[in-house]
Amino acid sequence: MENLLFDIPLSQEDNLLRRFEEIHDYIYANDGLSPQQAIEEFVKILFVKICDENSGNGLFSIANIENLFTQTTEEYKDIFDKDDKIRLSRNSLSFIVDKLRDISLANSSQDVKGLAFQKFLSHHEKDRQGQFFTPEPVIDFCVEMMQPKQNEKIIDPACGSGGFLISSLKYLKKTEQKIDISKAISENIFGFDINKSILRIAKMQLLLEANVKNNLRCANSLENYSELNNYFDLVLANPPFGAKINNRDALNHFDLGHKWIKFENQFHKNNTLQSTQNTEILFIERCLQLLKEGGRLGIVLPNGNFENPSLEYLRFYIKQKAKLLAIIKLPQETFIPFGTGVKTSILFLEKDAQKEKQYSVFFGKVTKLGYQGNKNGTPIYKKNEFGQTIKENGRTILDENFSEITEQFENFKNNFKLDTNHSFPINHNELKGRFDYDFYSPDNKVFGKKLKNGKTVRLGDICDIVKTKSPKLKNSNETVEYIELSDINTHSFEIINSTTYSVHELPSRASYEIREDDIITAIAGNSVGTKKHATALVSKEHDGCICTNGFRVLRNFRIDSYYFLYYLRTEVFLKQMFMYRTGAAIPNVSDADLANIEVYIPFDGEKEQISSQIRKAFELKQAFKNQIESIEFKVI
């Protein structure tokens, strides 16, 4: 049979993209399917078309479509079930067959097909509700950072629609002069995903790159595939976030499925299983298992894995198994167009059981994504000083700093000086149980430069941190005054409001009883560590009130309390609080970290002078209140 490649000019893949879009839009408009379902049905027909072309029978027609689909499900048993059906009307099938009849999808000589399909998917990624996808700029950045080489074995153990794998192929085409794409796909590119519908899309992408057998499996990567352990040179992954594994047999197969105990600054696994474990944590261990010694990993993870005190054992485990290459913080809006606002960072590792004793870790922060952090993910292009869009060779340029971070990482590897505000190196011995960018950022460590003539002491050594709930909360009928974070005037250190509640009406966060001359300071909320940070001195008026657990109550001061109150609004204190913040949804500072805040104690009478001024300000404020209250006004 003669293969007719296309009946339209192929100087650009956009011509074929237009045809794919027409098919998708027709299905969506006429068959009552969601955008995601329309893609799934379209992909089924693409498989039918390729299967028919490979057979050489040339039977692709509306009359034969059902029989061809049955043959296709036999050919691709790994991604189709026997009872799978085509859920399209006869009119839609007729439309699709007409659009695809004169196109050869099996012929691997046309790069246009793969590019068109990639563009088609990128146009509809944000429509795939219920699935979690990685933005293309993040995918390409991970690949550029890890620089895959020809003949390296590459796997994505949670491959979804195949973004990391396709990007790796694009990179190889760009950097390797004599790359054999068919060989790369059949021998070196691997992927697992548990979702058959999504895996079909990944398989189709590879088939359109080269019509050869590929190594994509519909499988749960967290199950035991020990034959692939220590096999791969490069693992790239964005595993599912937030899901919990509670199956004891599954947990027992992982070191990180067990509990870990800290003893003398070391963590030790014990025989007790976790009751549940986050999926992404198990994926970290699985990825390390898959890697050869010296293999590299790039993995997208929620920020809690980098910063939460309860996960320090995880970071200890990673340091024991691998050399940290780079940690890149992503903006919070990175995944908003794709259905989630989870704060994330990217961890780059090299599997290394015999690590160098001294090495540095690269930290970077992406500040410009090249798209808006809104529902639509609208592209943002670079503009000149007059607000005009800049073009190079007639093409617009995305306004992003991924490329800047990649360049700085290359400079770092070559021992060149880093000349950007968005990256810095840290010696791995300086990593204090945390991996997050903000904790080590030079911007958040200004306090070291601010200390001129004095000493520092731990906050926990100069006062008591009240962490015991008030006994009043045991009497459900008692009436109390309750204070929230919003009840503080952050400029004047004052509690300006309280609300009357019966104990049984209090919100669950109501916790601590405050006393006159206590200081309360916020440890939770988006304002922690900013200029809006809430701190107040408790007056006689609010003695006995109950406050939210968003505060910590500071009591029994071993330094002058008025100086201490002043210190809690200084940049030195706020920067430290911001540095210690953790939490993906609501930022918070742990009690241990609060106790470790450094408090600067100046010499030469400066402390006494500051204390005197703050005390006088409170006295003047009280005198003002008394004066106002003494005024009598009579209506005649």
C-alpha cells in the first residue's frame, strides 16, 4: 500500500496541530465528553490508525473501526482492557477517519507528528481535571540541569503523559549529533504509570517519535521491581503528592516505611512501621533504588520534605544515600494552572554511598516562570522599557529565569563565581537538618552582619515558652475572653480587641491563658517573619484571657522585658522567624526553632536606653488613655 504522508504542507507542525485540534473540538462539541475524555477517545483512534498501518492492511475506515479497535486492544494489552470501548458517536468517528485517512502516523521519518502532538497536549493539559501534570518549563529545566547523555538509561517512575521522557529526547536531539532516536526509545527510555489512560498518551508520544517498541509499563512503581534496581543513569520524576500509603506489606518493603529514632544527632530505623507514609517519600527511596551508583536524580517535591522538623529523618536518610547536587525553590504559583497551589522545590541528587567528605550544594530560586500563576497559565513574554514585547528572530521570548539558574549551576560546577541574587552555594556540612532555600538564603541571614557591639543568647534561655493549655478550657460553661492573631496592633505592641465566648463555643485553636506582663508573639500565619508580624505586651486589662495557639506566650524573662519586646520587632528577629518558617499551607515556626532564635544583647548601655524609651512610650500611651477617659461631656 502506498503511504500518503500528508495532503497539507509540512513546513510547520502547526498544520497537523490544527487538524488534531479540529478533531478534539468536534468530539468535545458533539459527544458530550469532557475535554479530558475527548483526548482519551482521540488517542484510542490514533492507536487504531498506527496498528492498522503497521499491519499493512489499509483497513482504516468507519466500517472497520470496531474490528480494528479489538485488534488494537490485543496488540497493546498493557494499556487496554478487553472490555475497553470507543465512546464516540458514528458522526464523530466518521469525522476523525476523514481527517486522519491520508496521514501516515507509523512512518517515523517525520518529526512533525511528534511536535504537533506535544503542542496539542500542552494546549489541553490544564483541562485534565483530577490529574497532576508538570509544567513544561519545569520539565525542560530539570532535563537541562541533569544533561542526559546518549546511551544513558533514563526512567520516570511516575511518567504520566511522558513529559520528562519526551523532553529528554528533545535534549538528546539538540546535543548529540548522531543520536539514533529509535534505539534511544527502544533501549534507554523507560517509564511507569499506574493510570492506563494517561500512559496511553505517553506511549503515543513515543510512537510518534519513532514507531518502535518502547519500555513504558502500566505499573505501580512502589511495588517490587527489583530487576530494575541499580540499573538507571538518570531518574526524573514528579511523583503524586499528598496520597497516603497504609498497606503494611507495602510499607515493610521500604526503609522509609518504618519509624526512625534520633540518638546523638543520628537517626536509626527501628522495626516499627509507620501507620501511614506519604507517597512522595516512598518515591524518593524508590528512585534511589533504581539508580546506579553515580546515577542522578531530579525530583519535584512539596516543600514540607525540605523543611518540616518531623521529616528530619528523611533528610538524614537522603544524605546517607546520596550526594546533594542542587536544591531549587519554585514559586508557589508554579502548579496553580495545573490544579494545585502546593509549594514545591526540586531536589537534584547523585547516588553516592562513598560521598566526598567535603562538597558544596547549589541552591537556586526560580522567580519568573514564563507564565502567569492563574487558572489559565497565560504566557508572559519579555518586554523592553517601553512595554513592548521583545522578539528574537521574529519570535517572542518567555520572561523566565530558569535559564539563568541553569547557567549559574554550570558556573557552580566549574568553580566559577555565582553572580546572581537567586543562587548561592552551601557546604554540605553546614546543612542543619533542613534542605530549604529560605533557611540558608543570605538574604535571611542578615542578622550576622547586624551584630556590632554585643552578644547573642538563645531565646529559650532568656524566657519560658508556655506550651501548656489553660485549665479553664476544661470547664465548658466558663466564660472567657479570647484573643486571635488579628486582635493585635502590630505597630504599638497592643492587644486591641478580645471576644467573649463560653468555653464550649471557643474554636479548637484556643489554647493558652495569658498573664499581665507576658509577651505573646505569632508563630503561625502568612505574616510570621514579616513587617506585619504580631507581637504584644499583655496589659492588666487582658490578664486571664485565652489566646490562639497561633501565638506563643513568653514569660519569666531573664532580661529586661521592654528591651526584649522591642527586639521582637527588629529585622534581626523577623528575618530569623522567616528563615525558620515551615508548612505548605499555613507557615509556622516550631517551638524548638523559636527557642533557637538568637537574641542580640548590646553592650554600653544601649539596651537600657532602648528599654527606657519603650517603657516611656507605654507610660505615655496609658496617660493618653487616662486623659481621654477623664473627659466628661454633658448634653444640655
